[in-house]
Amino acid sequence: MRIAIVGGGIGGLALALSLHRHGIACDVYETVPQVREIGVGITLLPHAMRELAALGLDKQAEAEGIENLESVFFNRWGQFVYREPRGRHGGYALPEIGLHRGKLHRILYEAVLERLGPGALHLDHRCAGVEQDTAGVTLRLQASTGAPRPAARADLLVACDGVNSAVRREFYPREQLAFAGINTWRGVTVHEPILTGKSYLRIGSIDTGKMVIYPIVDNVDGQGRQLVNWVAEIRRPGSPMNDWNKPGRPEDLLPLFQDWRFDWLDVPGLIRGAAQIFEYPMVDRDPVDRWTFGRVTLLGDAAHPMYPRGSNGSAQALIDARVLAAELAAGGDPVQALARYEQQRVPATAKIVQANRTVPPDAIIMRADELSGGRPFAGSIDQLVSADELKRISDDYKRVAGFALETGGGVKAG
């Protein structure tokens, strides 16, 4: 059996490594002519680290990033709302790691080259169409110039080509991205450590402006400063959708955060200090009941694109890869293996897509804002809402996402 994988991102490379563990041959077809370390930050939660550990790559990821000590929530006035320990500090067997997305991609890419050999990875091969029959799948390919490349033949095809998947479009040609007026800007800034230097921060909400901030490289300049990843978000109903990965300007978002100067952080200074800013729309797709069409199936963002809240997109792609490889390795009819994979993963990921829309982790701040009328509160947050209620919101999300501590999820310490 030979599998064709369309897309050499995190999900596609993880699937190649998972298939290789089971002795299943595959080829990865990636659009870009050259793999480079691009992008900004990513957070690997304990269940994502569990999947990397199964591939023997968790130590490399940990060495490239920063282990989060805590997750801390503040309202837009800089007032403390909630804090919880994370990863090993919260009782898990594995850490929670913040690192550069490009570094994680490089770790997976180099592992594929080493284990499968360079012949298994085909760069500058864009999917131009898929045809299948009772015996297999034919993948039509093009170079980045548009010139045709020789077609590839495989027993099965797995689309790992992201939120704008060309393969998915063949089966859902009229489907549209779901955009609810939330735009984002992402940047990285060399900055003094914030709070503990290992703190994952959420400040404000999408209705008043929200910042997500965490470090991804320690002592980046030899003087103790860190490379700090940040994401700015705002919901404006009726606003046009940001472009994809287009360079942004500080003035595009500074008016939202111009008075966000707290004793512990100058947010405008953080934004102005960014070496580069990119804009993105916050989009997903409505969950579908079907990913598999004969000998073709979907994985990762091609199957279940979700809002980038809760640090769950990469984790779910890694889980998809492990489950699909295990089902194929179980033997029998490979088309039935695709069906079993779909039966396991469609319901689980649909719940996360919906949770990211409605009750993401920052629902903690939204609850505090609701009780305070969106204004600064007097005294401590305990006078508005108990820590137990806020913990319940956090734990409910973890249950949906599949890494609740009490259920283990393969990541519980001891």
C-alpha cells in the first residue's frame, strides 16, 4: 500500500512519520519550492506533545521553545482575572511549549528526510486535480510556474493542504469560509520577560480588543530578552476580511490598544517594537459530516479548520495523523480504514470548532466583563465571580478539546 499526502505542513509531515512507524509507504506533495522557517508562534498543549512524543520528537520541540508555567487572564484594563498552572506545573506528564511555528515545521521536515528519505518529499508539486477508480487514485500535479508535472498514482490520497484545501474544494465546490467579522494581526517582538517570562497571557476580549501574548525564544539577544509572540484580535460586525499573511502596520491596530499601558506591560510599546506584523482573518468552516470520498480523505485544517483559539489546531492535526495511520495499519480494506478514521475524528473535531466559536478559553474574561459591565471593577475579581466558576469554564474547554486532566487523555502525570 502506498499513500499520497497532499500538503507538507504540520499535519502532512506528521502523517508521513506516523505511516512510516507502521511500515506504510507514502509520498508527500508540497506546493512550495523551498521549505523555510516562516510564520510566528504556536503553542503545543500536553496532548500535542503526547503525539510528538510518540514520533520521538517531543524533546526537540521542547529544546526549541519555552515551557509555559502558567496561563493568566486580564481584562482590558489590565486587572487580574484568573491564573492557572499549565503543563507539568498543572499536573500533566508532559509540558506546554511555546515555540516558533517554523521551528516545529523544520523538526518534522528534517525527521521525514531522515527517516523516509528525500525521495518521499516532493517540493514544488501543486495539486491540480484528483481522479480515482476502484484500484487507486491519480493525482494531477503542476509546478509553481504552472507547468505540468508527471501524475502520481497511489492506493489512497490524504488531503493535508490546509484551510483553503484544493482537494476539499473538489468535493465541496460551493463551500465558503465562515467569517464573523473577527480580524487578527500577529507579530513577534524582542522584549524583556513579561511576568514570569513563562506566562501565557490573554488580555481583553474580541469585542473590546484582545491580546494573546507568550514567549517563544529565551535570551534571544544574549542580554536576557525574549522573542515574544503576540496576536491582536477585534470583532467588528460587517468589517471586511483581512488579507492572508499580508504585512501589516502598527498603525492598523494601535488605535485599539493605545491606552493599554499597565504596571506590568506597555502593549502599544510591544506592538511598535515588532520586527514584522502580519494580518490574517479569523475564519473557520462549518463542520461537515463527511471527510472521506472513496479513496480520498481529509486531515487537519483541510478537514476541520477552526478558530485559532485554545491552541488546538496543531494538536488536532497531530491526533488525526496518529489515528489514521493506526487504522490503516490495522489491515483489511483500506477504504474501510478511512471510514473508521472518519467515524472517530469527525464528531470530536466538530465539537472543538463549535467551542472555539462560542466558549473558548477567553470566555473567562468575557464572563468577568459581563459581570463588571465592561468597566474596571473595584477590589478583587473574587467579589464578582469565584475562582471555582472560572476554573469550570477552563476545565469545560479542556474536556471538549481532549486534554482534561481528570480524564487523563494520555497526558496525566503518574
